[in-house]
Amino acid sequence: MGEERMEGGLMATSTESLLCDKDEDSGGRHVTAAVLFTTAAAVSGSISFGCAMSFSSAAKGGIQEDLGLSVAEYSVFGSILTFGATIGALFSGIITGLVGRKPVLCISQLFFIIGWLAIASAKTVWMLDFGRLCCGIAIGLLSYTIPVYIAEVTPKTIRGGCIFANQLFAMFFVPESPRWLAKIGREKEFENSLQFLRGKDADISKEKAEIIDLIEALDKVTKSKSLDLFQKRYRYSLTVGIGLMLLQQLTGSAGIGFYASTIFEKSDFSVSFGSTALALVLIPKACLGLFLVDKWGRRPLLMVSATGACLSCLLLAVSFTLQAFELLKEITPSMAFVGVMGFMTTFALGFGGLPWIIMSEIFPMNIKVRAGSVAAFANWSTSWVITYAFNFLLEWSSAGTFYIFAGACGASILFVWSIVPETNGKTLEEIQASSILK
């Protein structure tokens, strides 16, 4: 017990010192072309991510007709993406910790290429499922690695917002994460990477010292082992990280996104119009979140997002309830359409991406690999259950399904309000110090 207090005191002293005598802008922490390029290259994986996850909705009718798939078989096809993501997430932290962030981002793109080629040429069910499984593995690798990489290479002023570019070739030219290089003792490469990101004329001495001080402080406390995750000092960050990951999926986001066309069909709304309208708002709704995340902060945006998603699920539930009683037949299809559009828009505004950003920010470097893998595994395994069960839930009770999801959205609001910290405008060293001292 005394030893734990001594270690906590050492950590407190070491990390608190990082927060002292900070200027408003530490030397080279301004936005450079290198930062914009690396951030754009990493985050543009969301394009592959979004295409892989969303096309199953619009393509549902054609795929079922061409290959003669039953509801159960199409549910397997839809959910096997998240099963593959579960596999990718399980190993993403370990691989990222061993070989670095950049190689994993490149590997994920190879899985995407294999997956899309298999889907495009599929003549049998197993080939179709294999291609989607490969895309899922790529998503699992990206979902952990992208937010960690961005958090580690970008300054606090733009860490929450990102821009889009072509990732397939760009990732081969971006630098490795300076924090990972420092953690494994590659000092010269660490300095070169940090200097490249902050600009050749920038003074990186202060930021360099802060990163090294925190890593040394963490190393003095303990070497990372799997059981370290259960230590009291990490309870808060784990609760926040894993809690957000679970709630992100329990709201039904994957089911609604994967099978939006099924919802339109059951509500007697035009599937072609609904799917087209949904596709048209995908990029604008994502861009809106990018602009707001660093302006509003993480907590307000998460609560607004969860509130909007909750109201949208309630609207869907009410529309299907009225449909079941054959009431207001003229407006229930439009209610369902507004509900789906409202959910996808408000969910993407905050809860779609912010849990991954916060997860990448709050885990200390010495447990980031294992904690990140656990959080990502929790997310994608839950998503797999939701996406497989979604069609069966709709057959059981369409209204009941969305009442359940509305309840999960309500729980998300309470969770964010009561426990999630605000990380906007803070360096990783400041965030990790405060979470350790909490």
C-alpha cells in the first residue's frame, strides 16, 4: 500500500511538472503543411470505412436477388464486416505497439483492396462474405490506429478536426508517430519526426522535453502488463473509454446504417429516394462535426449528438407504433424517413467519431496499446451482435427495436454528463496527467 502511494506520488510530481510554466503556444505547436498532410492521409481512411459500412444498405435488394440470399444469409453478410473488425481490433493495439502506427495504416489498405476485389468479383456467397470479412479486418485496424496516430502527431488546436485526402499512397510518405518513437527509445527518429511535423524552423525543445518527461515518469511507475489495466489508477480512463465504445454501438447505429433500406421498406417509404437522400448527406454531416468539435468541445457535442439520436429513435418508434395500429397512414412513412435521416445526421455529429478521439486521448502511453485494443474489441464485438440481430429485431417488433435504441441514447446522455471529461484544447501530456491524478 505504501509502495502504491509512493508510485502515485512520483507520478503526481512528474506529471504535474509537465503542466507548469506552459506558454499559450509551445514553440512549434502550430499547424504546418506536414501536419495537414499526415492528418488528411490518416483520416481519409474514413472514406473506405464509410463506403464499406454503408453500401450494404443500398445494395441489399440487388445482392439478395443476384445470389438468392435469405434474410439470415444477408444478416451474416452484413454482420461479418463487424466480425472482421472485431478480429482487427483485437490485434490492432498489439501490432501497432510492435511495428508502429504507419505500417498498420498501410496494411489496412491492402486488406481493403483484397476485400473490394473479392466483393466485386463474387459469384458465390462465400466469396462475398470473404471480401466483406477482409474489409472488416481493415476497419478494425483503422478504428484504433487512426485516432491514436492523429492524436500523437497533431497539435491540440486541430486534433479534433480533420480533412480528407487520398490515403492509399499518402500513408507511405507520412512520418511515424513521434510519441511512439520516443516510447521505444529511437531518439533521433523521434526528433526528426517531431521537427518535420512542427516545421523545420520551429523550436521543438519544450514539446520534446514534455513528451520525454511523461514517458520516463510512466516507465518509472510500471512496465505495461495486461494486468496493469485493472489497477485503480486506470479505472477512470478505462471506464470512460470502454463505456463510450459500448454506448456508441448499443444505440443501434450500425444496424440503422447497415440496413436503412430495410427500415424504409418496412415503413412503406421509397427505398430508392431514401437511400439516395441518405447518401447525399453523408459527407456534409461529417464535415459539420469536424468544424464543431474543436469549437464546442467534446462533451457538449456528444450530448447534443446523443439527444438528437434519442429523439430520432423515438420518432421512428412512434411511426412504427402508429403503423401497427393503422393510424395516420399518410404521414408515418415520412416520419420514419425523418427519423432515419435525423439519427444518421445527429449521430455522426458527435457520437460517430468522438468516442474514438477521446479514447485515443485519455489512455496513458504505458497502457495505450492494451487498453485501446480492449476498447476497440468491446466496440466491434457489440457492433457484430447488433448488426446480426437487427433484422430479426425488426421482425420481432419494429417499434420495440427503436424504443430500446432510444433508451440506450438516453443512457449515453447521462454517461457523458456524469463522467466523460473535456479534453478539447489540451495536449496529450496534460490530458494523461490529469486522468492519472484523478
